[in-house]
Amino acid sequence: MKTIAPRSGGALPLSGPGARVNRQATGGRTASRLLLLAAALAGAFLTLLTGAGSASAHAALVGSDPKQGAVVEQAPQRVTLTFSEKIAVSDDSVRVLDPAGKRVDTGKLSDLSSGSKARYRVELHSGLPNGTFTVTYQVISADSHPVSGAYTFSIGAASKTTAAVPQQDAGGGIVGTLYGIARYVAYAGFTLLVGGGAFVLGCWPRGARVRQVQRVVVYGWVGLTASTLALLLLRGSYTGSGKLADVFDMGALGDVFQSKPGAALVSRLLLLAVAALFVVVLFGTYAGREDAKERRDLTFGLAVGGAVVAIGLAATWALAEHASVGIQPGLSMPLDILHLLAVATWLGGLTALLVSLHQVPTVEASAVRRFSRTAFTSVIVLAATGLYQAWRQVGSWSALGSTTYGRLLLIKVGLVAVLVCTAAFSRRWTARLTERDTERVAAREAMGAVGAPEAAATATGPAAPETETAPESGTEAAPEAGTATPSVPAQKPARSRTSAGSGTGPSAPAVDAVRAAQLARQRAAVSTATEKRVRDADTSRSGLRRSVLVEAGVAVVLLGVTTLLTTTEPGRTEEEAAHATSASAPAAGAGQPVSLKMPFDTGGTKGKGTVLIDMDPGHSGSNEVHLYAERPDGSPFDLPEIKLALTLPAKQVGPLPVEPDHIASGHWSASGVQLPMAGDWKVSVTVRTSDIDQVTVTKHAKIG
């Protein structure tokens, strides 16, 4: 058997009396490095997650009657809303408020949907006064994400309105953040569970006996199960109130069970119960089989059963998210399942290989070669299915740069390119190892060393010492015949120093057992040190470990970007909604992003500062607003409270209140801020620097 003896301080003997001592002595450095890398990658992911803000809508409002910003002569009898895809609604999903903020709709929605578009109508009471009315909506898109927004229309003429647009926290806030983290853990757990299991069955069967590889798969199962339970509990609040206190609302949980995403999550839990049986058999019965025929039969059964479970788990995403809505869902869902399986096989197997190279004394070169071929096939499948999904979700070249989804997709493509380039280096190192193994076999045959021990295959470099072949997990370390071992003086059997019949003093067998244990620990320590020197001298193996470590690091960030993509409105939908908004708002102009600088002084201690406001795109319709508070020295000013109100005096519209979400120190943002028409808007900012010190500053901005 040709073996790869990885070099690193984290390479540990699988068993033997000296295993625990060596693990403490040599594992610290590698463990520290891996922890630092994990912390850095986790920080990068959280930065991405924080920067994304609230979850974007996946179904968009693409039409309305009356239209957004319209002024009608007679009071309409109903309001009709058209969305880009199918949605889930309740009787309170759409509300219509009069200028005084009183609800004037009947609360009953009628479904007028046809084809791929979703149309819903709500009836209005009769005798509506003239003035500006506000329409608010909160629904759930077919791909499981919450959608909310508001717009205005007027009867007779625009007027001042005191209707407060509800600040919808659905999909945002702390619940949204927790939901996003749970989604990431679910993807990571699926990757480790499926990819780790595939690595053992298809590439390295001996890994079923290795504790470190077992942990990769078990941690994947635990992570996926825990995150699925968390998603079920968070789902009701995520799509509803957005309040953490409503997470354990049994009524909301019952509604989740009746929804398509809830059914997918419950199905995932049932499949995970079957997956637990698969893991038990893989690391129990399969790992303990010695008979070749029985092992082959069990391998076939596990491969078929594991593939069915993996496909089912992947389908719980495909049937409830992006792939299930939009164009060509019948083709998109199977390809999405293939995409997820390819990602898991590649990245999950890569993680198992990384753990093996860093923590297991010997990994067969044949296992590395098999995984290299498997990873190459996975990359081809990943590229083909990803190309189709990108076309389906983005729709146009312009959307790649003009939409959030398109920009995230470009980042993902870049990360995949880096990953593929790094994998190419890993394949080169694997090829070098294969060449060396072949050369060593040929050399042994030429020298007639037919009976040479397997451990000689791991020796590298000039006059490299032979080492013991690492034992299987759970077996005692013992040198094979002909294997070089540390020179230890032979120990003669100890004789009892007590005379016969004295009845005192240690017995001879006890003394022999203690001494034998000491010698075994010494041999294990010397053998481990010798193995480490051999591994340190092999540049090919160290190069392979470094390249695989880089691959795994990029993969962690790639999973984070993938998670963000699943919570971001597809580029095709975003562009369609933007065109519909501009067409339905006749007062909309070209517009430019608006930037305002507003100094303030609350009069209290350290009450001076400046608020910077950025509004993009700066025209009628939906806008994204960012507020930054700074102290006089330019440092961030984390205000206890900041509010924004927008008023159009010429049309007597507003004030429209905006309560931004706190993003970072001195930074707040609000997305989906609806401005019904163009004009000279008055922007009022209220800041509070203490319990009693507060001030409101105003400035005018040209919108549209």
C-alpha cells in the first residue's frame, strides 16, 4: 500500500500509548493556525452578511391600479396590485390608509392571478374623501422570502397625509440576521455531511475508521439538523413581525407548517433521521467489515441509499427557493439539485481531505488521486449548472453590474475561479506524489525488495529513515516485520525479589506490565518524531496540504456569498420592477443620487455633530437611504436615536416617516423608501444625543 504521510504539527498517531502525549506536543501549532484562519474567514463572512442589510424582496410589485403617484378624479372602488411572481397572502397583507391614517379597505383579498404574474384586489369603502392615500403591503414570495413596501395615490388632488407607513421588520433586524446565519450553517452542514460521506465511500474507505473524518460527517449532520430546527422556529417571525419575542409563537409556527417552506423544512428533518442511520452504518458496520465481498455489498447499499438521501436533502432547497419560481422551473429544479450535490461533493470532500492531511499520519496516494478526479467532475457539473442558473436569474448583461444580485454573482464567479486555480495546483502536487510513488515501487522491484514493508513507501529525500506504518484507528501501534524501529535495549523479565512464601513485594507479571507500557510509550514517541522528520522533508506533501488549506478557506467565503445570493432579489426581477416603477410613475424624472450634509447641535454636552444622508437613486419610487453621523473631529457618532421624515410641501404630501435600521457605529440605513412623486422635498432629521437633548434639522432636496 502506497501512503502519504502528511507533515504538520497537527499530524497525530491514530492510536497507541503515546497518542495523547504526542497530540498535546505537536498539535498546538497547527490548531492555532487553523483557528486563526477560521476566525478570519468567519469575520469576512459576517462582514458580507452585515453589509447586505435586510433581505431583499424576491417578488416585486410591477403594477398597480390606481398607479403609483397617480391623481384620479373619482374615488376608486378597489385597489389592484400585480407582483412579478406568485406570493402568499393573508387578509391583512394589503392595507389602504386615507390622509388621516384611517384604514379604508375591507380587508378581504381577491386572487386574480393568471400565468406567472400574481394579481390581488382589495375592495375599498364608499364615500372616500379627496386627498392622498397610502397603500401598504406585506406578502411572502414563492421562493420563501418576505416582501413589503408602500406607495401613494391621490383622489382629486394631492394633500397632506398623516398616514404612518408601518416600519416592516420582516426579513431584517436581529431575527433576519439569525435567519441568515442559520441558512449559512445549513448549507455548510449539508456540504460536510454529503461531501464527507462521499469522500469516505468513493475515495478513501479506510477513512471510515478514522475518528477525525468521522467528526467531519457527524458535525455536518449536527449542524444541518440544528439549523433546520432554528429555521423552523424563526420562520414565523422572519416573515411576520420580525420580533424576537414571536419566535416561540405557536400560532405562527402552525402557519409555517402549512406553508411550502415549512413543509420543505419538515421534510428535511425526516430525511436527516434517515441520514443518521446512514452515518451509524457507515462508521459502525461498514468500518468494521473485513470480508471483501461483504464490504463491496455494503458499499453498494450505502452508495445507493446515501445518494437517495442526498438528493432528497438537496430537493428541500430546490423545491422551496429560487429554482421553484420564475422561468423554466421544471428544468431549473433538477439542475439546482445537481448544482448543490456538486458543491457538496467538492467542498465537503475537500474539507475531509484537509482534515486527513493535517491530522492523520497516513493517507493513501490513491485516495488523493480518486478525490482529484471526483473534484474535477464536480467542477464541470458546477460550471454547467451554474451557468444556466446565472442566465435564468440575471437575464441580461446590464443586470450583472446594475443589480445587487449581479454583483454578488460576479464575486461568486471570481471566488470559484480562484478555487479552480488553487485546485489545479493541488492536482500538480498530487501528480508529483504519484510519480514519486511509482519511482519508489520500481526502485524496490529493481533491488529485489519484494518483501519490503509498506512503510518504506513513505520515505522521501536522501537516506530518509524508514518509519512504521500508522495503525488503523482503534488498533495498537506495533512495528511490522522488517520495519526500522528506535533502538531500545532488550528488557529481561524481572524477577521477584521476594523469597517464595514471603507474601510481600510486587509480583513479576505486574513489574513486566509496567515496564512494557513504559517501553511502548517511548517507542511511540520516538516513532512519531521520526515520522514528523520524514514528513517535514517532503516538499510535495507540504505543498499539497497548503494548497488544500487555501481551497478550504476560499470555500468558506464562497458558501457565505452563496447564502447572500439566496436572500437577494434576482437581477431579472429587480430590473423588471424598476422598469415597471418608472412606467407607472409619470412624475418620475431621470434623477441623480442625493447627498445632504446637515450639521446639528442639541445643546447638551457633546451634542454637536453632522448627519450625512445618501439617497439612491434619488427619484420617485423606491429609494435606498443611508445616514452617517459624525462628531466634529470626523469620528463616528453612535446616536441613541435618529429619525427621518420626508415632506413634499407643493403637493401637501407627507410627512412620510422613515425609521432606519442601525448597521454599524454611526451608520443607519433604510431600503424601499417610497417617494410617490418628483419635486422639491423637505428632508427633516431628528437626532437625540441624550435622554433630554434632541433637535430636528431640515434641508431641501430635489427628487426626480
